[in-house]
Amino acid sequence: MSVAFTREEDLEATAADLPDRPISPHPNLVTPAGLAAIDAALAEARAAYAAAQARGSIEADRTAMARATRDLRYWSARRATAQVVESPADGRVRFGGSVTIERDDGRTQTWRIVGEDEADPANGSVSHVSPLTRALIGKGVGDEATVAGQSVEIIAVD
């Protein structure tokens, strides 16, 4: 259907109905790199907002403005609540550190424990609130834990 057959109010409702990104109820712990990533995302959202605002009020720009506004709210809230944590190396699984586990089938996996916005399991980083992290936090080399119903042994902590 052509835009000529839509009401302006309908276009505004589409942009206004864009849901907010959910904010986690957990403490917003971040590594120094995570804080830098939040700052970069916030700057990107500010730039997107300014660009959408400069373009005017056609349908695509309203949607872009709504997205930019939503991202600004999210990243501003995440920046305001960020708590940078630098944990000392004490031989225990901790926030900001890495842990290598060995599963019963002999597979080994290494994970870095980071903030929720930094987590990327496909690239070896998991959130401090993940079930894996909760099972391992505070343990040391040689300790065992149950992860996803299976026993794992911690073989290295960095």
C-alpha cells in the first residue's frame, strides 16, 4: 500500500510502539573494556539520534529517531549504573578473569567472566549472572562443580 493512503498518526504510532530494551535487574558490573564499549555504544546512539533529527520527519526518519531514542535511553541507563570491577588474581574464579573447565567427556572450555553487555558465548565470554558462572565463582583449580547437570573440573584460572 502506498504511503499516500496512510494517516500521519499511523506512522507516528509505528515509531512510538518500538519497545524499550529491557534493563537487567542485576548489578551492572563491567570490566574496563566493557565500560569503553558502553561509552562507544552511547556515542553511536547519540550520533544516530542527531542524524535522524537532522533528516526531518518522513516515515523512515521517525523510525530511525525512535530507534536512536530507545538506544540512548538504554545505553544512558547502563552507563549510569556501570560499576567497574578490577579483581585481583587470587587463584579463584572471579569477575573479569578466565576459567578453563574440563568436562566428563574430556572436552575443555575456557570462559572469561564479564558483564552482561559484554557477554558473547560464541567468542568465549559469559555473563557474571549466567548459570555457568554462578556454579564456578569462588572456586579454584582442582575444584569440581555441576554445570548443566554434568560434573566439571576447573583446570586453570587466570
